[in-house]
Amino acid sequence: MAAQNKANAPLYPTSSTSPFEDRYDIEGEREALKDLLAAENPDETDLRWPRVVELKQREEQLRQMRTVYEVRQGADRLVNDREARVVSDMGALVDEAQDTMMIHTKEAYRLFLGRGLDPDRLLQPIIGGRRVAASLRAVWYLSGNDNPYADWALIDMTGRLDDARKKLDTLCRDCEAKLDEMRKRGLNISVLRNRVPKEVELGFKSPYGYTVAEHIITYDRFVRLVKTLVRKDLMSDDEGRQSVREITRLYRSIFETPVRFERYLMREELRPLSRSDFLPGATGEAIKRVRAVVGIFGEVPREIFTGALMPRHSKRRVSLTPQEIRLLQEVALAPEPEPAPGDEEGLI
């Protein structure tokens, strides 16, 4: 323990956040002794040398404290070591049963399945909910690499789906209002349902898959409502077809965006992309990735790049210092002009 002066005040800096009982501040002491610590041949006759020795001892104590804390999984000191180690032995949570959704209409089932390219190339492929869920899962995993474009893809998809949900909910309410009006007049009309609805097993590996499933079943409900109104002469055939066609086109257009993000971001050349690629001192390969991704998607919005705007669900686990945040706010999001042709060959 470092010696104290006659006024009983410590000779070392203290901090309220120190892990030591006497509030010894390692960072403060490093700053105070930085000239001695940086010297190739420090002067051991310096009056501050005992403080250097003390600092090394404290650093070793802190390393040991961190090791013990990690081994004990952060358990309270009253918990014995055997009980503390149980935390690391616990397995992950799993579903109690297979998740499923019930689909009543062919329109909703087709929206979920999509349509591949036919052998004769006569029909246009359609991206379905299952494919979108897989794309979002891949992009969700990429967000764990601190990839700003993965964050952008997830935020963009969430915003588009939120807007679609508002429109779809409004359409459902309008249909239900017509049925409620008939009930008030004494005509009780039930909503059409399939005698044998299709039970679809989900098993999604990301939260975004369940978001897609929620939209599919809401769309399914809407189609049932429209078909009910047409069947009961509360809507014409043309009105019913147009109403379903409009919302179907909306979802098909929404489903195209995340698939495009996945198609490029999962390429071998772009898969390592991260925010560090944009920072000064980035490698040549990193600069190529930045040029390519900006050429494909444009500049990522600044609030997404800095992390001020985050996806609803993300695998990114980064804790930034104020200095790092300031650097992200100032760094250029567009690449420097390409020095020579051919640098991006194979990326776009």
C-alpha cells in the first residue's frame, strides 16, 4: 500500500468508481506516472518509483479480480464457487413446441411461399415471406459484425412493414365495420374460413421471421374479410379483386428490398464489411469494400452509421466511448475517388 502523508491524504489519485476499497484510481495513476512508464530505462531513484511498483501490483490485482469475476459468472460473494459455475452449464432456451400459423386463403399461402422461376421462363418469380424471413435472418447475423448496411436493411424493412401494417389494419377495420353495420340491422354474417386451413410450421431463427408471419396471417384475415363481403353482396367482384391486388402488390414490393440487401452483403467480398472499414487507416481491402457497398446502396444514413438509430433487433454488441462516437460522426461516409480502374472488379 502506498504511503500516506501527515495529513492522512493518499499520495495516489482516487475515484468513486474504483474497484478497490481505498478507491485507488489506476487510470489516474497511469496518467500521473506516464513519463516514467513510457521511459525505456526508467529512473528507479525517482521519488515516485514506489508508486510505479504499487501501480503494477494494483494492475495485477485487478486482472485477478476480473478473472475471478468471470469464472464466477459475476455471482454475489455470498454464493459459493460451485453454485456460481452452474450459470455457465445452463443450456439455451428452446421452444416448448413447434411454432405454427394457420392460413385459410390461397392468396396468403402464395404470399408466404412465393414462386420460383419456372422451367419455361414464362412466369415472373415472386419473392415470398419464407424467402424474406431467410434474408432477414442472414442480415440480422451480419449486424453482429458491426455492419452499418445490415443495420440499415433491418431498419428499412421494419419501417416499410410498419407502414404496410397500418394500411392493412385500416382496410381490415373498414371491412369489419361493414359487417358490424349489418349486425346492427339484424343480419349476422360470419367471416368465411377454410374447412381445412393449412397449418404451416415456422421454426424461424430470427425475430424478423415472426414479424413476417404476423403480416401473413393479417393479410390472410383481410382476404377472408373481402371474400366475405363479396359473397354477401356488400362489395362487388371488381372491388374485391382490386382491393386484394393492391395490398398484395404492396407486400411483394416490400419483400424485394431485404433480399437485395442480402444478395450483395452476403457476397464473400462484402461479408467482412464493418464500420471500421470507414475509419482512417483502413486497409486497402476495406477501402474496396466501402467503394463497392456505397456504389450499390448509396451512403448509409449518418444516424444509422453512428448507432443513434438502431434496428428493433440486432446482434451488434458494441459499447463505444465518447471519442469513438465523435469519430463516427465526423468520418466520411462516401469513399475517396477510385485511384485506378478495376479496383472493384468482382464486387458489384
